[in-house]
Amino acid sequence: MVIVETTEQFENFIEQYRNSDCILMPILSDVNKHPLQNRLSLLYVKLLEGDEYILPFNHSEAINLPQGNIFELNFGNKKYTFSKKELNHVISFKNVVDINFQYYMKYNLPLEVESFTTNSHQYFYNTFYHKENINDIIPILKHLELCRKLCDEYKKYIDLPVHETYNVNIINNLTYLESSGLRYNNEMVYSEYYPYTSTGRPSNRFGGINFAALNKTDGSRKPFYSRFENGMLVEFDYDAYHLRLIGEVVNYKFPEGSVHEHMGEFYGCDYQESKNRSFQYLYGHIPIDVVQINPFFGKVHDYINEIWEQYKRKDFITSNIYNKKIFRKNLSNMNRNKLFNYMIQLMETENNMKMLNKLIPIFDNYYSKLILYSYDSFLIDYDMNDGKKFLNEIKNIIEFDGKFPTKMSRGINYHEMEKIN
């Protein structure tokens, strides 16, 4: 093991590093802060066919390297890391593989590493929990001890297949969303998307805030407002999103206008009752009389049976957009309706990510920020200097040129939002 502290040591390290695949472990200074409000204490590097190195940047025991040296590590060699998204917040390297995603794609579970620790880490975290940047004073050799334990675990999974779309596009999209931050009272806060869920739909919480479930009525959304002096929050909310998504899959063409009014014609009821009944059938049991009178749910009924039979026959089911496989051996207490609900949430997530691939690059040309994604809605911190042309441009992308219509609202904060045309 080499602790790289001098220019000569760094140059020797680079000569070895640039030609070897490796495992990277960034050790951030503060375990309680978001990576975007943090700094890099140490970088552990294990060359797969060579030595291990520790590069110090903010540690009390070492002669720290200049911060800019980290950018000299961006070669084309393959780099494995536990969380590519966290590493992206330190530096966006080329050719990085997320080990956790490799494991998740195989087992439909996250790779659990929380139990890996040392006595020193437990002592410092428990004793000095109120202090900042504790990792900067935990002895380097204790960090090395922990990194070696984790490295032995990671090596078991680095040969698992890599799903390139998830490993690149989805992680980069979530990285961008987190990087934008949200104005909360007089400070910036950052969300943390967690994609390793049973259905594939990311959860999103950090610092005691559940960003994916902010209550619309109790005032918990009110502290969120625009960072711009000439700004407001603008939200695009998909209309009848899941019904339209499933309609695409089962080849049912909804007429222009309200989906729920259209469905109400079959039920013989008003808009709200139609909406309630459709969601009840979509996420629960579809009565046979509904299958018979409603051609949409007739097709949905056949589709549910089709994927259920496929799931039992092949022992897996494949997502509609990015061909993610969900293996039967990794799921328990499954039935046909539960499987269909998994597919709906996965379809929603992958469709959103497909859209974000086109939407995110647009923001490079404007001041406005895309700050929050919540299942079927997208929140923009809108600088009015960007003009209406910007809003029209992103609306067309979010709606897939009209395929998935949205309702648009604006407000001085996230609680006091009003519908707009």
C-alpha cells in the first residue's frame, strides 16, 4: 500500500493507474452531509492487477495532494465503484461501473454494506457525531482496513453483466437532478435519489426530508421557492399518466381530450368518479363486467394474463423500454396483479428517464433548473429571463410532442401553486 503524498509518488501512481482497471472508493470528509455539500478526504484506489493506493486530499495525518490532481485520473481505464452517482458529485470520470447497480440488476436488491465497519469508525461516529468532517481525523490505516473489507466484497460482483442504459443514462440523469438543488427557506438543500427499489421507481429523501412525498396540504411544501430574483416554480404534471402508458403498451388509442371523461362514458359517471374507478381497477382487481364493457380494460386484462404466463414460463419478465429483467427467484408472494403493478411503476420510471435524456441537455442553454422529479411530475426553478419559448420547448419534450399531456402550474413557492395554460 502506498500513501501518495509527493509529486514523484503521484506520477509513479499515474503510470500504473492509467493502464489498469481498478476499484475506486471516495471517502468523503463528513458522513452526515450530502456529497454536494461535502469534500473528498481520501481516495482509495485498488488496481485489479496491482497495488493499492491512498490519495489524501483533506486528511489530518497526510501531506495532502492539490485538489486539481483528481482530474488527472480521468483516463479510459475501467473503474468500479459502489455508487457512481456519489462519485459523479466528486468528479465525473469516464468508463465507471456502478457495482451496486450490477448487483441490483442480478438480484433486484441493493448490495448491503452498512455492516462493514471497524471499531475505530464506530467509536469516532458515536463519540463525535456532532462534529463535522470526522473522516478527516480517523486514522488512515483504519480507513484502509475498512476499504480492504469492502474491496473483498466488491470483487465478488465486478464480473456481473453491466446494463449500459442504467449504468450510464439513468445514473447520470439522477446525478443531474441532485446537482440542481432546491431553495429551502434561505439555504440550498439537496435530494438523494435511491434507484435500488423493488419496483425500480426511485425513492428520494435526504436530511430528514422525503422529497418524493411532500404533503400538498399541510404546508411542508411552502419553504421551497425559487433561487432566482426574477423567478418562480413551475410544475408539469402528467395527466392520467399510467392509463396512457398502459394504452401505449396494449395498443389502445385514447381520443383527444380527457382520458377520465372518455372512460366515464363506459362507466356512466362523472369525471371524478371515473378517475377513482379507473385507478381502482388499474391497481387492483378488474371486474369481469368492466372487462366486457370497457375495451381499454379488456386489453389490460389480456395483457396482465400475458405477462403473468410469461413470468411463470420464463421465470422472469422484461421491462418494455430498457429491457430490464425482473427474475422470479428474487421476488416473493407474487401474483398477477402485483406483477402488473411492478411493470406499471417500472414503465413509468423508464419512460421518465427516456424523456430526461432529451430534456436535461436543453437546460445547458438556459438559467432555469430542473430541481425535482416525482413519479409523474417535474418541478422547474424557472428564471423568467428564459422566456416563454423555453417553457414551450421543455413542454414539448416532457409531453413527447403531445403523446403524454401535462397540466402546468406555477407559484411563488411549492405550496401556493396555481394552474396555468
